[in-house]
Amino acid sequence: MRKILAITAIAAIASIAAAHAAPPIIEAAKAKCIVGEQADGYLGVIDPVAADEALKREVRSVNQLRKARFADLAAQNGITIEDAAAIAGKRLVESATSGQCVRMPDGSWAKQP
């Protein structure tokens, strides 16, 4: 039964990750490797000097929305918020387009080929 719940949670989280369209300011920053997806499910600022205050606010806003979604899914599926976020993070990192930077589980940033 727990395995079925985990599979349901993974599918739900993956659909959220896939359906989440980032605002244009985020997409532009991702294309320039100023911000990037992280394995923990949240956006990260790669270059704080290049990230203006509007971009940083948008990153915080997106991350707050993601955390709320992860909390809902975690509660519905009996998993932790961190587990829900990590599942989504894996999907988001895997779906990053060529040229975008992603943060790997070890903390390093890598440009997608």
C-alpha cells in the first residue's frame, strides 16, 4: 500500500513540476545561468551579483508556492515535505533545457549539455 502511495505521490509531483510554468523573469535568468533548478525542488540563485532585487523576490515567491504545493502533496501521501520536494527536484533538474544550470545533490552547479 505504501508503494502505491509513493507512486501516486511521484506522479502528482511530477505533474506539478511539468505543469509549473515559471514567470518570464525566471526563464530569462535560467537561460543566463543566474538562477537554476536544484535537486531539493527549489530554485537557487547562482549569481547573486547579477540577480537584481526583482528577480530575487520572484525566486522567493516561486519557492514559497512550491513549498506549499509540496506540503499539500506530502500530507495527502504520507511523505515528508522534503521527500516531495526531492522527487520534484529530480524531475525539474532532469527537465532543464540545454544551457541552463542546475544544482546537483553534492551542491555543485552544472550547465546542462
